[in-house]
Amino acid sequence: MKVLRASSLEVFRTCREHLQDGLSAVVAAVQRAQLCHEALLAWQSKAGHLERSLQEVSARYELEKQKRKMLHNRLVELKGNIRVHCRIRPPLPFDKEFDDLTSQDGSVPAGVVHAIDDETILVKCDRPAHPLINKTYNFERVYGPAESQQVVFGDVCPLLTSLLDGYNVCVLAYGQTGCGKSYTMLGPHSKEARIPPWGPHSDLGIMPRAAGELFRLISENPSKSLKVDVSIVEVYNNDILDLLAKERRTEVSGPKRDAPTSKAAKREVSPPTRQPVHSAEDFIALAAGSLQLRAQLATQVHARSSRSHLIITATLTAASPCDSPADRQSPGPPLEGRPAWGRVSPGSPGAQRPAEQVHAKLQLVDLAGSECVGVSGVTGSALRETSFINRSLAALADVLGALSERRGHIPYRNSQLTHFLQDVLGGDAKLLVILCVSPCRTHVAETLRCLGFGARVRQVQRGQAGGGSVAPRKPRNQ
């Protein structure tokens, strides 16, 4: 009995020790669970605090973005909703008058047109039996002959930011034939309808660079869901021709200078085809293919003289906030870009997708060059083209003159060119005019006319883009 009692006591003691160990483990586990619960509550509190901080930062970001938009467009407006830049073409191999005038060391610039600084241009010419010319003009920016395409495009980039902010933008190249307008706007001439090589030192013009920058800006802000449609027209002999219409695309291999009948031209005018593009490559390829249809002719001044005004329009559209089934079924007026001769499916070229509204428009205008018939040596049908070109440019000058003098009647309808650009010239778009001038003594008369045109443009006073008014700018032409 004693042995059994001792054994039982030993078993009981062992069980009590195991029980105490188990209880201690349970208490420790409960304490750890409480600590984990407290830590979880602390992390939840911190997560809530971070979420509130994120909301505050997001609200401040949206506020700062609105301030940036306002300040950016205020800066552009202070610089002028209508800005005039001037670019001096460098001497080229066919400029024979520079063979003996260019200095040996290159320290003295050849030619009669000189960039004094970033805003001043000097025309100085002393010709036998002619009065001395010594005139100075001031513009918002002057590019010397050595300025690259990238430098010129650097002043266009802020306008593309305004474009995504909802402002209409137009870049227009003006000048005599052979002065580098098409080179500035489109880049070097290519006989093939392909995308030119891209590189940091490439000679790409404003159009392909603007396409790349536009889609880059759109990709940085995908919340707007912007889509891009492109239309390309030319004003040839005072007729507006749609270069994206199927009838025109079949004429690539045919003659490019045959004047169409006015009846055919009117069929192509209303409305211009709008082709959707989804990348900069699509934009550039579409424009390159259409350029093969543009009217050109070799003259004594330029081997590839453009015989028409080229207008490339990129329309940015966004989904309408009122995207209801009733809105989609509402017939409404015909949308811009929809052909008038029949119904078009949403995927067809030129169709505007349902429940979309125009966000902004970018227009790139490469004007045909003004010509002196005695210098260009054109005859026959080319002489008729020159007459239409000079008359349309004169109509453009008349419109700008009427705007600068604030006349009651603005003669937009005197030319198809000014009628087509009426919203740009007299509206609230941000307009950049790039004057392209030749350094040659032979062309000094056309150069003075071009610079005088730019001085007249700077006198035009309009309201702020998107509404409001802006203080008048005093012209600095001397």
C-alpha cells in the first residue's frame, strides 16, 4: 500500500506539473494574441492615417494640377495668343550669289538678313540703283540659320500642353517659296510614303515631332481617354481637296497638278474625312501617304515648289459624360467628319463614335509660298496656280489687317483659305505663325513683304483663349 501510495503521488505530481506547463503556454498564447491584436489595431490605425494622407495628397495634387494648368496658359497668354516667330534659311548650294560673298573664316554672316538676337532681325541691303535698305523687325522669337529643328520645336511644345488642357492650337508657316516652310513643318523631302528615321539629331519637322509629343502627353494622363482623328486637306486653285478621300488616294500615280472641276471639289469639301490614329507612327504614316498627293511643281526658285496650302487637323475627342442609351439613340445633327452621302459605321474612316465630344483641335498649316512671276519663270497653268496662291495669301493679309484695325466686317469669304481658317484667325485658338525668309539679296523684296506680314499679325488683338480678354500688345516693329 505504501509503494502504491507513493507511485500515485508521483503520477499526480507529474500530471500537475504538466497541467501547469499547459496553463502557462495557454496564458502566453493569449498574451501573444492580445499583443498581435493590439499591433493589428495599430497597423489598421496607421493604414487609415496613410489612406487619409493619400486622399489629402491627391486633393492637393489635383489642386496643384489645376494651378499649373492656369499658370501655364496664363504664361502662354502673356506671351501672346498670337505669336510670331521668324526663321532665317541658311544659304543653300543653289544660292549662287553666296559663292563670293561668304567669308573665308565664317565669322561674318553672308546674306542680307541677320538675326541680331533671339527677338530681333535686321534686313540690310545695298543694291546698285536701289535705295539702301536698313530695317529692323522684332518678333517673339527669331531663329538664325544655324538653329536646329529641335530648337524650333521646343517653342511649340508648350502649345501642345495647352492642347491637352482643352485649347485649340494652330501652327502656320508663311513665306516665299523655297524658304524652308515645308522643311520646318514636315521635315526633309521624301519620295516614299514611309516614316522617316527618328533620332535626337534628326531633321524631322514640327508635324512628326508634334505627333510624338501629343501621344506621349496622352499616355501620361490615361484618365482623360482622349482619342485622335486626323483630317488632311489642301487648298489648290481656291478649291479645298480632301487628301484622305478614297477618290484622291487612287490618284497617287497620276498627275498631281490637274485642277479638278469645281463640282468635284465641292463634293470633296463637305465634310473632310477624319481618320482615327492610335499612335505617332500611324499619324506620321497617314500624313506621309497624303503628301504624295500634294500638288508640286519645279520652278526656277524651287525644285519642289508646293502649289497648294496644306492643312493637317488633329481632332481630340473624349467620351461624353452623358453617355446614356437615350443619348446614343438620339438622331441629332450630323457629326463633324461624317460623310453627307450616307450612314457610316463607327469604325469607318471619318466617322465620329457615339457619345463623344470634341476636346480640342490642333491644326498644322503649311502655306504655299508667295512668288514673283519674273523670278520663278512660271507660265501656262503654273502661272494660274501662282495667281491663286498670291491672291489667297493677299486675302489672308487682308483678313489680318481687318482684325488688327478692328473693322466691323472681316473678309473671311474672299478666299477658301481664310474661310477654312476663320475659327483660327478670328476665334480663341492659340496661333503660332512661323515666318520663313531667305537670306538672298535677290529675294529681299519678298522678304520685306513677309516680315511686314508678320508685323501686321502681331498687331491683331484678340481675347484670351477659351474666353476672357487679354491686354493689348504694342507692336515692336520698327
